[in-house]
Amino acid sequence: MDNWLINGRLADGSPLAIGIADGRIDHLCAAAPDVVEGEVHDLEGRLVVPPFIDGHIHLDKSFLPGGWQPHRACTGAFDVRERVAFEKAALANARPVRERAMALAELALGNGTLHLRSHADVDMKAGLSNVEALLDLREAMADAITVQIVAFPQSGILSDPGTADLLSAAVDAGADLVGGIDPVGFDGAQDDHLDIVFGIADRKGVPIDIHLHDFGMVGIAQLEDIAQRTQALGMGGRVTVSHAYALGDVPLDVARRTGALLARAGVAIMTNGPGPQPCPPVAALAQEGVLLFSGSDNVRDAWWPYGDADMLERAMMVGYRAGLYTDKELELAFAMVTGNAARALGLRDYGLAEGMPADFVVLNAQSVAEAVVARPKRREVWRGGRRIAVEEKKIDAE
């Protein structure tokens, strides 16, 4: 045995000792043997949880590292096209994508995130440069954090002719998923947009993650279409709709009915607990069997000035927006940044169990519910049986 961690606490409050060998959990028990090999680390009764998962982040968009960037508001109501234009202008003279993405990934890592799914802009102006930068980052950080890359048509597909071919090329280059954005609200062509996205996914054998900001029954109709296409192609468990504001913008019975359809199709929903936008009814959707998970979304970029890549903070925001108060409800918020996210991302080698990688986070909390509410900042982050972070990770203002 390489080392032992003793006097830990599991989520259910039971005592925990972890024996680690060759980077994996060899023993998971209440107490270590009287005589042990290797180093012994006393956790002093602290909570041990699986590593956090950021299921939706934009590593290529952040202004980090760097000083404060004032936010530029939309001229009227929230408008995706206007925000895209603002972003292009703001990033025109920004530091290289790889440098900014690395700073944000390291921030996430220090907060206990060991797995993330990042969207990378693909359009006729950027080409594949953002995807290539994240592929380079993924290789450079492979020993510390796993990165799934979504080829994301931020400027639309039909609205930006040539992007469909670029999305296909991005997958060929190494992107893990193909994305989409507001088939109606942005591209104005639901069938054509979804034909392209699902067509690439079917031909290339990759999952899908679609941004859907459209509200009301327009958004619901797109969710129904996505569910039907998912079932028709046998892609259950491999399709995500991110944001899905429409689910929080319709009567609850409509949201439940749509949720039941999504659950049967195997379509997951990602919500980041959005500020002024409608939030999907998390508890009700969970009751319908929908797989729900969360992510940072944007962090200190042109879309909003908030964010610190802390998934405990994100779980609290989702819980607050969704009205999750009881311990059981708070455990759902926690699952959205751990176990649920692992299922949505298709992670197989994940969790606190013998034989799994010795990846976990140690928190100063008595329970998962308390961790979500208190968001303790001082954490121990373990990767492959090594402690890789022990202090609060702060944003670099330089």
C-alpha cells in the first residue's frame, strides 16, 4: 500500500479509511489495520467526496488571467446575437486562447474539479483555432484533469455558411462532441439545424450537447424534436440540452410532461442556475426521471462578470434558484456536480469505490448538504493518490 487516509467521513456520516495503491483505491473501510504500510494522512473527521465535475464551461471565452473587465450590457433585452458580437469585440485583443483557457482550468482544478466539458467556438472566423487550443490544453493537463471538447457553433450553423463542414472537421480533429445553438431563435430553421447536428453525430459516432435558450412553447417544441430524434437514432444517454430555459418558462404541467419525454428518450439537461433567465424546475424534472447536471457556463467573460469555476458554489446557486432546501434536495444539487454529471458525461472510472482511481476532495463539512450551503473554501484535492491542492484557489488579478 502506498498510503492510507484515516479518520475521514463518508456522505452518510460513517467513518472512512482509504488505502491507496498504484493510484487507485485498494481498500475502502471504516478503519485502517493496526499496522499499515506507506504514509498515513489523518483527515481529522472531514468529509470525503468524489471529485467535482464541471459539465458545461467555456474555457476559450474567459478574460482570465487579467484585470477586471467591466461588463457591457445588451442595448435591450437579453439577445444572443448581440452578446456574440460583444464577445468578438472584447476578445479581439485578448491573450491567446490557450493561455486564458489554462488559467481557468487551473482555477477549476484548485477548487476540486477533475473532469470538465468545455465548449469551443467553431465558426468561419475562428475556424478550428479554439478547438486546437483546447486539444493542446487537454494533452498538457492530462495528468491532472480530463477535458471533453464540444465543437460549438456559437455564431450559428445556417447563419454562418460553412460552419457545418467545420463542425465535422472539428470532430475529425479530436473534438468529443458536436454542439448546436437555438435552432429556431438563432438560425431560424429548426429542421435544418437539427438535421446537421444529429447527422454529424450519427456519422461520426459522437454525442451531442445543444445550447437552447429559446423560451416558452417555441423552446418546448425543440425539446420534443430533440427527444424524438434521440430515440430514432438510439442515442439515449448521449444527448444533452444545455440551459433549456423553456422548461422554466411554461406551466409546471407542461414542464413535467416534457421532462417525462426527455427522460424516456435519454436526454440530459444541464442548468447552471442562470441569473435573470428562467431556471428549469429541477426537483420536478428529477421526479420525472430527467438526468440533471450542472456547470459553470461562463466565467468572467463577455457574457457576464461572475464565476470562479467552483462547483460547490454552482451547486449552491442551483439549489437557491430551484428552491432546494431539505437535506435530500441539497443532495440532488450536489449530485448535479458529481455523480449525475459523471453519468451525463459518460465517465466510467469515477466514484468512491474500491478499484476506482484515488481521486477525491476532502472538505471541512459534516455532510453533503452542509457542503453545498457552506461551500468550504479550504480543500484537499487528491488525484491518482496524490494530494495536488491544499489551499483555496483564487483568481489571479494580474
